[in-house]
Amino acid sequence: MTEFKSIQPSVEVAGEVAGAFLDSFPPELKSVGLRILEQHGIKDPVPGTFLLLQSFLDSMKAISDRLGGEMLHRIGERIATNAVLPPGLDSLETCLQSIDVAYHMNHRGGEIGRYVYSFEGTDRGLKRAKMVCPNPYPCMFDLGVIEGFAKRFKPPDCIDVLVRHDETQPCRRQGADSCTYVITWG
């Protein structure tokens, strides 16, 4: 799937996601985020409402062009605190397994892609998993989403959680259909 291009024009995204977009801006840049949303037809996103995904993706593309991929990463991290989540998430593994469910809870109106989780195993006390993301969101945003959830659900006895883009796999930034991320913790 191409970055920044909705699969179907009818797809909508929850206002909470746009709220995370705005919350990720430092106070001195919040007006830039609001202006970019408005330039793409999104005015005052309200939780509990839905807006066209393509308009939101166009806003993200404008942010990427203006402020770079790090801002998309920061927006993705904020999703972990703003997105509607399925009940019963009590560990990093259940959270990672449920990202696709949460993704679908925050979108409606057609095909949106997905987040495909697989546990790779444990080696020398470290757990390893993989997330393949065939969806229209930008690569840096998805990296931020996965890192945000990993930080939020990091086990208390865990020293660290590392999320990295798997450079041995295809990437949407180079026109591929998906990106792959490796999550390691222990």
C-alpha cells in the first residue's frame, strides 16, 4: 500500500486519532497542526466523531513535508494514549496482538489494511516479535505507534523494549506494500 493513500475513498478515521495528531505538537507549533488540518478540510476534530481518512493522510503528508518524519513518529507515539482500545489489555504481548483490533475500532467505511503480529520466540531471556504493517499510514508513524504501545505496556520487570524497522524487508517509503518492525524486550 502506498503511504498517505487511503485504499478506499469512503474510509473514515476516529476524531481521537486527529486529537492525538494535535496533542503531539509542542505548544508553540500547535497552530501549525491546526492550520494543516484545516487546509485539508478537518476543523476542530472532536472525540466520538469520524473524518475522512484521506484528508487526515493528506494532513500527515503535509506535516512530513514541512516538519519531517520525526514529527510523524511523535504523532504515532501519541496514538498509544488517545486511541480507543479493546478491553482486557494487561501485558505487552496482549497489547501488540490487539493493535490490529484497536486500529479497526478507530476506522470505518471500508478496507483500511492491518497490523499483523507474530511472536518469534524467546532467546537468552529476550522475547522477540514481529509486526507487519500493510496499511496506508507512513512508515515513521507506524514505528511511533508500535513504540508508543510498547512503552505504555512495558512489563514492570522489563529492562527495555526496543522497536526497530526491519531493513531486510520491503518498506512503504520505497513503494512496497508493507513495512516490518521487530520488537525485542526482556
